[in-house]
Amino acid sequence: MNQREMTTHTPSQASSTTVRLTTAQALVRYLAAQRTPSGEPLFGGVFAIFGHGNVAGIGEALYHHREELPVYRAHNEQAMAHSAIAYAKANFRRRMMAVTTSIGPGATNLVTAAALAHVNRLPVLLLPGDIFVSRAPDPVLQQVEDAHDGGLSANDALKPVSRYFDRIVHPAQLLSALPRAIRVLTDAALCGPVTLALPQDVQAMAYDYPASFFEPRVVSFHASAPVAHEIERAAAALREAREPLIVSGGGVLYGEASEALRTFAERHGIPVAETQAGKSALPWDHPLNVGGIGVTGSSSANELANAADCVLAVGTRLQDFTTGSNTLFTQARLIGVNANAFDALKQNSIAVESDARLALDALSDALGDWRAAPQWTTRAHHLADDWRTAVAHVTNTPPHDGLLPREADVIGAVQRSDGQSASNDIVVCAAGTLPADLQKLWRTATPGGYHVEYGYSCMGYEIAGGLGAKLAKPAREVIVIVGDGSYLMMNSELATSVMLGAKLIVVLLDNRGYGCINRLQQSCGGAPFNNLIDDCKQGPQGAPAIDFAMHARSLGATAEHVANIAELEAAMQRARASDRSYLISIDTDPARPTEEGGWWWEVAVPEVSERETVQRARAGYDSALAARSKSASQ
């Protein structure tokens, strides 16, 4: 032991051992002592970018525990937090990481990532440096001052996007703050980002901590068991239904309920539709898997959702892409199963506040031999088969001569390169058109094989998220599919992946701008403007011709540009055989989405405009609003 231990005596003469540590040393030692039920460290490591405010305190502490708590250097604070969040997502929230930054811009760079973790209910421990509690060197470098609040710092920007926030102003505060933090990080209902702001003078302060505080301890992952009367209400609603549908959300994966979902669906003959977060809970070719639901969903799932008389929403927060902006299953009675009551109660649901696996098991027992109407189950089987046929056609039909490939062509080529119908790949993506096509078209038979961040739809997550997924699942091939616009926003962790030997395959679709929003802009009647590079204001030298393969090589990756789908398939074989991160870029068409599937999504169109195209789009918008209003009133 490299810190001084001593024995102290209480007034009753009972003795207890204490150890004198700085606040930073105590924090790091406590994190290193946490264990999962399987015996693994709860924290897979700490991403750190050191600066004033964390290098002298927590940096020194991390150095002494670097063997049991690995430290990873990154290149961007937001990106490294994305990597940490992806690590937790890939581990179904059973393992996680911490992130430490300096004060000022290092801390505020965490805000976007914290919001992403908050929206997606994913655990990450944020440890930003803070100003001096003593205020002796006030204002310190990078301090955000407020003329009306002397206690405010840049870290206060993290409060709205943290599930638990604490500013450690005295070393003894860790004795209560750290157990609270761990509880939030491991509680299914509370789960999300935790911020412990660490003033730099407090980090260096010493205190006599109870030695027992640092003994290895097994963490319990908490999720509520269902309440009997809530299960009975849900079972009663299902017994009255003939044409029910399950909507499988991320809570099914995080609750390790994939097998429970399959058993429940088969026993009761209920088709299963998937949200973005819930995709991969059921194998893609399961007869009752009718595909993605909602705006980016399949025609099969949406047809059934629009006809169902009861929807069992399991582990989903029912955002607008899932519900088609509240137009998709308004005719159905809704049952919400969620560990978080806030989510379980949405859409006036019959709420079952519970862990997904426990709720599905209890609900199945309550239903006994009840099954959905046979013709409904048969209809679901046929629609699912039809959709799988459509997917095979879309992803295996090469573009006509003279046309650039579209997203569906690329997705098909990537999956064919695996040579297996039940791929073990993990695909990582976020934001734009790609998540829409991936939810429709990506095939996976393994839980976690679909890793798409669409709760916050955060451009820039892709490569950083891929790194986190690879650190979590090093034996699986991690394929990051990303557009040129998102790549330009955040790509630096490609260099980190090379440095760590955490190989990624990055497939970059270059459509020369923000193709997704360009299409949305025009569908709302707008003129192409400021999205594709050709439609942007430019100087006399015009837009740069960006060589993405050359850029990736400059970051240490192997890279190449391919001219067509056949070359992409060949390049994928080289990428799979490579021992380091490999980027493949390909030019794609910004104007041709996958037309199959989908549903209406509400985007407000200007009520007044001189443009005829906007006027027509507004008329269509008004009609859709009227239809939703009529449906809601029935």
C-alpha cells in the first residue's frame, strides 16, 4: 500500500483502520474496487485528456492505479465521452467507463455527450476539473465568471444533462457522493450520466478515510420487479385483444431480456417490431420479427402497428420516430413496460414499472395459454416474409449504369462481405439517412449487433462510438458506417483506435454534404441551400476536393477509395483481413433514399411563403395534422 494507514480509536475504544488519501486518490481507488457480479471490474477504464484542473490531482491518482484501472488518452473530450458511452451500450450497461477533463473548454466539451447519454439512458461517469474552492486564485485560467453567482463554474452547464450532479467541496463528501453515483449508474430507472465536479484544490486535499470504504465490492444492478396488480391490469388488456403487437425497445437489451422476449412472442403468437435502440433483441430472420417500426421502419411493422388493437411497448421511451409523431398506433390500447415510470406512463399507457425480463415472464404466466388471433399471427408471418424479400431485393440490386450507389447498395455490399447470413459484426452509426436505411436493412442475429445512436441523433458519434464498442467487444468486427459530413465533424478517435490497436472498419459514404437534410429541406418545399457543398456559399477557389482516404492514412489507418460496389466488396475483404483500422471511402448519391418502408414524421412547414413549393408542402402538412387530430378524437 502506498498511502499511510493508521488505527484510530473511537470513544468506545472500538478500533477501525483508516487510510490517508487525497480526494483524487480516494476516488480512483474506490472506482477500481467496484466489481460486477461476474467478478469483472465495473469500470473498464478511464478516458482522460489532462490539463490544469485534473493533471496534478486525478492524473497522479490514475497513474498509481493504471494497471487495475486502465487510462486511455483521447483527442477530443466530446469524442472520448462518446467512446465511454458506447462502451456501456455495447456491454448492455453492465460495465462502464469514466471520463476526466480539465476545467473550462474540456468540461464544456462534455455537455453534448452528457445529453446523448441522458437521452439514451446510458451510464457514464464524468469527472471534470473545477475552479478552486478557496477562490484564492480567483478567477483562475478558463474560469467562467458570473456577476450574480460566485459559486457558478463551467460545470454547472452539465447539471441539466446529468442524472446526478455533485460538486466535491470537501474530501469527506466522497463517502456519500460515490455510493450515490454508483447507484444511479447501475439502476435501470435512474441510469444516465453522473457528474462529479472536482475543484482542483480539493482534489489535492488529504483526509483519513475508512479503509473499509475501498474494499472490493460487488455491485448490484437494480431494476424493479413487477407489481402484481400492474401485471394483472396489463394481462387483462391483452386478453381482450385479438391483434396485439410488441414494440421492443432498448430496455429489452439492457435488461438482458432477449430470450424472454422470444419466448413470450412465440408462446402468445405476437409479432415483434423493433425500435432503433431495440433492434437485434430478436434475430432478423425470426418468423415473428416484423422489422423496424415508425418513421424509419419497415412496411410490415408499420402496417401491423396501424391495425393493432393493443401495443405492448417494452423498454422504449416512445419518441416520435417510433410513434410516427403520434399517428401510428393511436387506435390501439397501449401497455408500457419500463423500469422507469416516466417512460412507462407515456401515451396514457397501462403502466408496468419493471425490469423487462421479469415483466415479460410474469405477464406470460398471467396470460397462461392465451394467444393472439391465429389469422393475426399468420398475417404477421406473411408480412415479415414479404419484408425480408424486399430487403434482399433492395440490397442486392446494383445501381443502373451512370448512377452512383445509394446507402442500400453500400449496406448490402458490407453484409455480403461477411459471407454469413447471421453476421457477428457490430454496425455503428448515428444521425442522418444511414440510421433510417440501417434500421430497415441491416441484418443481425446477435444481440448488440446493431449499435446505432438515434436517441440524440448526434453527428460525430460514429467513429468514437465504434472505438468504445470495440473496446467492449474486441473479438467482434466493428464496422462504422458514416457520411462525409459527420466524419468531418469528428474523426480524431480514428487515430486513437490505431494507437490502442482497437481495429475498426470505417465505411465512409461521400455524398458531398448533408444529403439527409438536403432531402428534408426540399420535401418541405425549400430550395437546396447550404446543405450540399455545391449549394453553399464559397470563395473564389471553391470547395476543397477532400481525399478522405488520404486523411485517414494521415491518422495512421490503412485506407482506400473505391469507385463502385464491386470494388467495395473487394475492399471489405482486405479490411477484414487487416490488423489495423481500415477506412474505405465511396462516392454515393445524395438524392436517392430507400423508398420502401417508412412513415410520416412531423416537421413544421412555414405557414406563409412566397414559394409555391412551400405552399404545397404546407397544404400536405395541414392535411396530415387534420388526419392526426381526427384519429385522436375517435
